[in-house]
Amino acid sequence: MRGERATDIVVRQRHYYNRYLSKRLANPLWDAKQLVLFRNIPMSDSVMLTEALTGVRESFGTHNLTRVYAALAPGKEWSSVALIEVERKRALENRQVLKQRLEDLRFVATGPVAEVDTYYSRPDVDFLETVECLRVREREGGCEVTYKPASSATTHGAGGIVAKQETNVALADAAQAEHAHGLLEALGMALLARVEKARTSYRTPERPELSVMVDTVTGLGSFVETEIVSEGAREETVLRLEETERLLGLWSHSVVALPYRDLVLGGGRANPANRTGSA
């Protein structure tokens, strides 16, 4: 048996961890020890883990990191909580004015990032009619498959507010997108539309659950989406979203109720997608 050394054990005072808990997360982790769930992590891996978390924390909001952790630690009580995305899209009238308001409110920009979204539908169910979403999103350095359920009186409220639970499957890298397309086509999914856009995302450390996305969509123009991810009451979240829109001066901008997919299609199937190879 090897001899123990004093350096084998590292002791941190509680305030060292609590500095990260000044804001309540959507899925709160009240004690820092829950972050590792008492799992043994070899000291040789600690440097690698620290570098990895440092690399991703600048690109992902807290709610997305929580989802990643939930996927890596299935079966935990807190990870089963359904997060609802409450959002509204508006036509963007003055990009520079909005940018200044966001900066004044301490929002930090990421992007612009080029995204290509390819939408599919089931052969026996028209997703344009049900307003379901099955999408492969491709961007530099990554891709994902997303599903959003059919719309109803519960998911769509007055004034273009949409509240849905979104299911995302992140793929290993951008090269996997072609395999995702191939899988959906092999399952008989019907290709609907392709949307190309440049997206700049704005977030603030004070409200990690809030995102403001500014999109320039090819052939359509510019839009702004305000989104809040929450497990709380929808009514309360809608009020918070509306207050954010007021602070950003968006209240007078026209609400856009249709998804980009439907706008690209012109409300119908006059402009079917024509994908050749990996986008």
C-alpha cells in the first residue's frame, strides 16, 4: 500500500462554493456537493474537467448547462423537471437602437453565428397543420436535432406568445449532420423547408434563463426573439417576458406569429426545400 500524503486531500471552505450560488438556477443545486453527486473523480481528471467547463461556460446559458448535466446524470430527481421555453418573435425595426439598449442593460453578445435549419414532417401527419417542429440545425462546430410538440390552446397564448417543451439531441460534431438527415429520410420523414440565418444571441449574468436572439433570415429580413426558460408558472413567465420587451423598447414592434419555416414556405408548399449534401 502506498503511503498517504497531505496533498491527497484538498479542503475548500464553504464560501468558496457558495460564491456560485448568488442566483437561483432553473433547477437549483442548493449545495455545491450536489454538483459532483459524491462521485469519485480522479485527481488526474480534475484539470481536464476544469478546462472543459471553462471552455463551454462562455457559450452556453445556465439552463443549457443544466440540461447537459441532466443528460449525463439521468435518474436524479431534479433532472426530471420539465423546462418550458416561453418566447415571442417580433419584426426588428432598428437593430442599432436595440443593440444599444441591450448593452445598457449589461447583455453580452455572442455571434453572429451562421445556422442552417432543415425541417421535416411525418408522412402521415402534416407538421405544418399541427405546428410541430422536427429540425436538424447545423452551425459551425456543432449540430443538433430538435423536436417541438404540436400547438394547442395551451402552448399558444394571446399576442403571439409560444410556450413549449423543447427536446434537443446534440450530436458529436458538425459532420454528424449528414447522418441525422440520412436517418430521418430513412424513417420516411418528408423534407419541408430549409432556413438559413445569421443569429446573434444576447445574455446577461443577472438572468441566465433569459435570451434575446437577433436573426437575419435569408429572404425574410431581421427579427428579434425574446425567450425565457422556466419550470415555474407560465403566467408569471409571460409577465417577465413582457417586461423585458418593454425595457428593450420592443413593445411597438410587430409580432410575428409564424415560425421561420412557414414564412420561408410562404404559408404553404410553394417553395419546397432542395437540400443537396450537407449544408
